[in-house]
Amino acid sequence: MISVIITAKNEANSIGLAVGAVLEQGYKQDEIEIIVVAPDQPSLDAAKRAGATRVYRDSGQGKPLALNLGIKKANGDILVFSDGDVLVATGAIKALVEKINQGADAVSSRPISIESSENKYGFWSHVLVSMADRIRLQQSDNGSGLLLSGYLIAVKADILRDFLFLENILTDDEYLSYYLISKNYNIKYAPEAKVKVKYADNFKDWKNQKIRSVGGSFQIPREWKQVFKVRGFLTEFKGIVFIWHNYGTSLKHKYWLVQLFLARFYVWLLAFIKIKCFKLDSQKMWKRINSSK
């Protein structure tokens, strides 16, 4: 059986679509279960109406603890993690499961931006997801390990029996990725497993989302990063030349790229200050990103 664990918070307006997208993956009722974990009753009620198998109310102390609850309640031998504000594309879960059946221990999906590239923040989202796709393809091919995308992940249930997400982590997908790599598990990439994502469309939301995202890199245990390191400010800096020459040919796009480089430097600096200097935890740094819902 496949257990799809969807975490949500105050997403009664979108969780029904997320559950519906999973129901349309083509599995029989006895082949898949959909577990929704959320701290608010409206999200749970909407998920149940949409066809979720079971719903559970979590403590509201963050996504990591919600995931721990979902893992504990799951019956499947393959766990699929997703969010209540994204849409799993047709055939995506089957593409992930196929990689598991071929020997992978965990598989990452391919996020797709649904934003228009004709505006700055939409253009930024397309550049960043395209670069992530390129990096994951390279790493999956050479077997060096890769970072999973938290929007949609498949992992063998038995390798998570003794695993718990820590309460204060900012990026559950990055933390899980490094854990699996440190244990020499086989992580693969399924670019055909697409998940549709709405990204932030204003600087305040973009900044808050990215600070949380890059900030998770500072929380990874040092011994794990000695085995594998793919994310960091210096790693991003090395990719500037490639991005400059391969994304956007117009003066407008070049101007937006300059702004993107400066914005990424800004969020890396803020994340470092908040986590390393002020020791802020996930509860203090988490802010709802309304424009991505």
C-alpha cells in the first residue's frame, strides 16, 4: 500500500484540490490511503469532504511534528509526503513509486511553477525551479545524492522506523535528505513526477519564504555535511555565471536576474543572522506565505 501524507495549516480553500489530485492518480481504493494532518478543523473537514482516508489534528507546533504524526499513523510500505497547497500532476506518484520499485530508497519530484514568467517574481520562480531540475538531474545521474523536494517525496517506510523530524527544523526536506545520504540510502530523481506550485508574488512573502528555505541549511549537522554538501551561498554563487548566460535574453530579464542575485545574497545574510547570531527557532521564523496559497 501507498500512504500519501499531506500536511496543511489553514488551507481549507486548497486542501480539497490537493486531495482530489491524489485521488486522480489512478490507484484503486485498497492500493492507496490519503492521510491529512493539520492543526485546524476547517482544513481537516475540507480534506475529509474531498475524500481523504483519515485526518488527524496535530499540535500546531510546526510541519516536522505533523509529519511525525503522519508517519506514525501510516500503514503503507511506501510513504509519499506532500503539501496542502500544491497539485500533484497526473502520473506523478506512479513515477515516484516506479523508481522505488527499481531500487531507490527515496525519490524526489520535480516542482513546476504555475506563475507567469512575464512578471518578475514569476520569472524568478521559473529560473530557480529550472536550476533545481538541472542540479537534481546531474546528481541523480552520478549517484552523489541529491536534495529532495518537500512538495512531493516518496520514501520506503521501513527506513523511517527509527527516524523523527526534529521540532525546530526549518526545512524538513533538506533535513531528511541529509539524513538519508548520511546513512548511504539511494536517492533518485523522477523529473516526470511533476508537482504544480504557486510561488510568492511579492517581495515580503518571497523573502520570508526563502529565509526559511535557505535557513534550514544552517541547521544540518556538520558531520552530515562532511559526507555531502550541495547547498550553500558559495555553491549558489558559482552558479551565477551559468544563470546569467542561460536565462533571459532581454534587458528586462537581465535586470531581473541582477535583482535576483542581490535578493538571494540578502536572504542568505538574513538567515545567517537570525539562526547563527540570534539562535531563532522555526516557531519564531515561520510566517505564513499568503500569496503562495
